[in-house]
Amino acid sequence: MKQTFTTGNKDLLIRKAADADAQAIITFAGDLFSSSDQVLTVPDEFDPTLEQERDFIRVHSRPDALILIALDGEKVVGLLNFLPANSFKMRHTGEFGLSVHPAYQRMGIGRKMLQVLLDWAAQQPDIEKVLLRVFHTNEPALKLYESCGFVKEGRQVRAIKQKDGSYADLIHMAWTVERR
């Protein structure tokens, strides 16, 4: 599963992550966590070893899971990870996270990665519903998800407490697989 595309003057590649990408993903995540308050992790909480990151990649490399990276050359500029729910009664659902490096946002990378996920999910016989949680303050992400067919299903009020003491709600959204 590889997809190349051009955005602006950059040729980018979206593909499944592999063990060899562990260090590049750690670098990407570290950059992201230090430059955005729209993610759940703060830099002080993020210090994985290469082996821990490889384990993360392996868990998401199962047939019923997915991990994608967007690359500008060798640099990871986007990450999407999806896991199905574990319990029997929720196994028809799965949740994903999507992040794009701040310097690469609003270039269509998130939309491309999301479309790869939705196309993949539509081919998975056990996945019926794709879920996500997003900060209510992340308007560009909310617009992206809604434009791709996600609907708001709930709101977790004051779920996030920022370093400055302010709060953010988490919006729960879902996309339902349409089978023909």
C-alpha cells in the first residue's frame, strides 16, 4: 500500500510504517508534541526506546490494524494509526489517530492519509464504524473530518486540561462503512 502525491512543490509518499521507521517516527512525534497543544501527549511524557516504538508499529501492522506514515524524502511528516476495539461487542469498530507535522499542515496530507484509511476500512469485513476523538478547538481537523463524512456523536466536556489551565472538550466522531 503506497501512494505518491504532489502538494505544493513537494513529492510525498504515504505508505505503511515498518520497523525501520521507528527512529523517524520518534523524531516526528517529539517535534509534534513540542509544537502543538492539540495532541494528548506532552513532550515530558514521550521517551520511547527504539524497541518500544517498533512494538507500537508491530501492533498496528496486524491484518485488522493499520499504521501509515507520510514521507517527505526520509522525513516522517504525518502519522495515522488505527486499531480495532478488543471487546466482542465492539469489535465492529476501531479508533484512529492522525497527526501532521505543523510545517506540513493544510497541504492535503491529512486528507490523503484519511482517505487511505477509509478505503482500507471499507475493505475490512469486520469493520463497520471508524471512530476518533478530536479537540473542540481544532477547527481545521473538525472541518476535515466532517468533509470526509464523519459525524459528531458526542462531547466529553473539559476532558483536556492544558498547561495554561484552560480546558478543551473532546468531540467524538464516527464514520460508518457503507457496504453495497
